Amino acid sequence: MRLARNIEIKARIESVEAVLPLVEALADRGPVEIVQDDVFFACPNGRLKLRTLAPDRGELIFYRRADGPGPRESFYLVSPTGSPETLRAALSSAWGEAGRVQKRRLLFHAGRTRIHLDRVENLGDFLELEVALGEGESAEAGEEEARKLMHRLGIGPERLLAGAYVDWQT
């Protein structure tokens, strides 16, 4: 199975409320509010997390990307589950938990780009862009689109962050 690809950025923002009007002006869909509880598991070939969205709805997500700041290519695979708690227990027993991230996300779409405004428990507020790449499309095309959106949202390169939320948990 071929992994899907996108170009991602993550940036610290002053507050969701401060950036919200800019995102609303760019978006053609949204917002959708999503409460997410992500549990990460030991994984030698990338990252593996179980995202619980409701007691009967979740997603097991494997992804691999460089951890540096800036627009970066990500390869991922999402598998839906109707029993996230049972799956979490099985994966925790088999692989061990590596961390947990709880957040409230406002999801918008601007064309093929997903825009996330995240309020992450114990970490603060963040903006993420995920530019979906088509089959055979160059990463550079997605990076250029991400940079244009960053400019329109007032996000300079100095605000970009490396890694994932789970890396910053204490």
C-alpha cells in the first residue's frame, strides 16, 4: 500500500482567537471543532498514534517525516477504528505508550490545504498547515503553497517549530 503525502508546517501562535479572522478569510470550508486524544506508541520507523475522537470512533495513524522546522514532507497512513479503547490497550501492551497529547482543534480547508488551529493541553496555541500532494506531485510545489499561505497568515519562518506536540510534553 502506498502512503499518502503532504507538506506540513507547525507554528506557535499568540492565540487561536488572534489568528482566527485571518484563517476564516482564507478558508473555503470550516470551521469544524474536533476534540482529539492522541496516544503515541514506540515505533522505530516513524511515529504511531491512536487518535480517539469518540468512544466508538478513532484512527490509528502511522507517519514518517523529518523533525526539522519549516515546510516538510510527511508520508502517512490512516486506519479507522470503531473500538479505540480496546485498540489502545492492545497497542500499549505490545509496544508501550510513548506519550499523550490532548487538544481542541478547529479545522478549516483552503483548497487542498487543511488548516488547523490547535489549543494543546499544557502547551498552548498552534497553527498547522497540511498541503495534500497529488500522485507524482513534487514536494516543492506543496512547499511553495505552504509558504504562500504562511505569508498570508503572517507566519514568519522564525515561528516554525520542529518535531511533534508529544516531543514537548513534560
